[in-house]
Amino acid sequence: MLNKVHHIAIICSNYELSKKFYTEILGLQIIQEVYREERQSFKLDLSLNGNYIIELFSFPNPPKRISRPEATGLRHLAFEVDNIETVVDHLAQYNIIAETIRIDEYTGKRFTFISDPDGLPIEFYER
């Protein structure tokens, strides 16, 4: 019935800041960017390694996230990485500080979290 996750939609409060974060810092590639006049909204389609993955939206005055991260709804967005230290060092160049690296008690894999410009938790999980 289901084939794969098609995309994840994220609404941001500062479009230019979030666009820079997801493209210049995390390195996602822009597929298409449109401004939807009737909604006063940008829609930015982003890919990772050629796979469509995120729709980034801007809307006028979106409500804030209720709590972090244990609110009903999406808990966090996770990316698989080859090496946690490489990612943490890269992010530090942009003054983005990752949480302490932890070990998943079930898989033995290492992971850490940061927040995007709107506080959405982003996990990096070592393969």
C-alpha cells in the first residue's frame, strides 16, 4: 500500500533564515521555489542526495510550537549521517551547538540533536 515517505512539510517564521539553514548549513538542494501570492507564502521544495524530502513554507504570523519536543504531532526530524563529530564540527562553524552525543540504548548507535531556527528538533543519527 505505502511505498515511502514522500516529503515532510515545515512552516517557518523567518523564511530567509530557515532557507539559509536548510540549504547553506545542512546542505539540502533547492528543487523549486515559488511565491504563492494568494497565501502570501513561499514554498521551497528541497532534496537530499537527489531525493525530494522537505517542503519549507512561510505563512504570515504562524503560531509558535507549544513545547519542545514532547508536544502532540511531529516530535523531531532525523537525518542519517556517517560521522557525528563531522556534523557537530560543521554546525559549530555556524554557532549551532549540538547537545551532548548520546548512545541509543537499543541499537548502540550515536546521535545528537540541534534546533532549526524555529526550535524544531533536528536529530543526527550515525549509521
